[in-house]
Amino acid sequence: MYPPELVKPMREDLTNIGFTELHTAEDVNSALSKEGTTLVVVNSVCGCAAANARPGARMSLQNAKTPDNLVTVFAGVDREAVDAARAQMIPFPPSSPSMALFKNGELVHMLERHHIEGRQVDMIADNLKGAFDEFC
């Protein structure tokens, strides 16, 4: 577990742009049972989350079509929520950071850590925008 003061600014990178934090399995199950599209960002303290994932998620929202719901869980902090979210992302192995787009509770698009780490922010955003255009 990371100290709350350490992760607070990392959480706020997403909550300040409209993401809702999920802390429990019930929160995750409720969020993913909603109709429409939901983007789940598995946030983390790693450098690629700061340099690539969070900025890519932010940039992706500058698109004509965006998900109905934006939610985030924090790896290494919100264990119950992260485990519940990852259970919905099977068959993809657990990774953080990662991003998943769900439509009516069904996983329709996934960005694993290896799609994020070492990639340019605009590449990540464009990948998500393509998914938004197709599914949102």
C-alpha cells in the first residue's frame, strides 16, 4: 500500500477531468453494470502511468465520441477494486497501468501495459479514440 499523500496527485490527474474513483468490488460491479460505455483506467505510481497512461487518457477525451462513464482504480492501493476490475478484463493478464473499454458490461477494447509503456501519448490517445469512435 502506498501512502495516501503520495497517490493523491496521481488520483487527481484523473478525477480532475471527470473520472470517478472506485474503491470496492461493489463499486466496480455497479459501474460496469451500467448501460452504455465505461472506460476503466487502472492507475499506478509507475513512470509510464505518469508519462503515458494518464496523459493519453486525458487526450483521448478530446474526441467527438467519448465513453458515457469514466472510472479508475488504483493498483497497489484499492486492491479489492483492482482485483474486481481485472476479473472483468480476463483473458488479459493483470497489468498496470492499463485501460479497458466496456460496452453494456462487456469488454470491447483493452490497452495493456505493453501498449502504454514506451509509447507516445498521442499514440495512446489515438488508440482510445478509435475505440471510442467504434463503440461509443
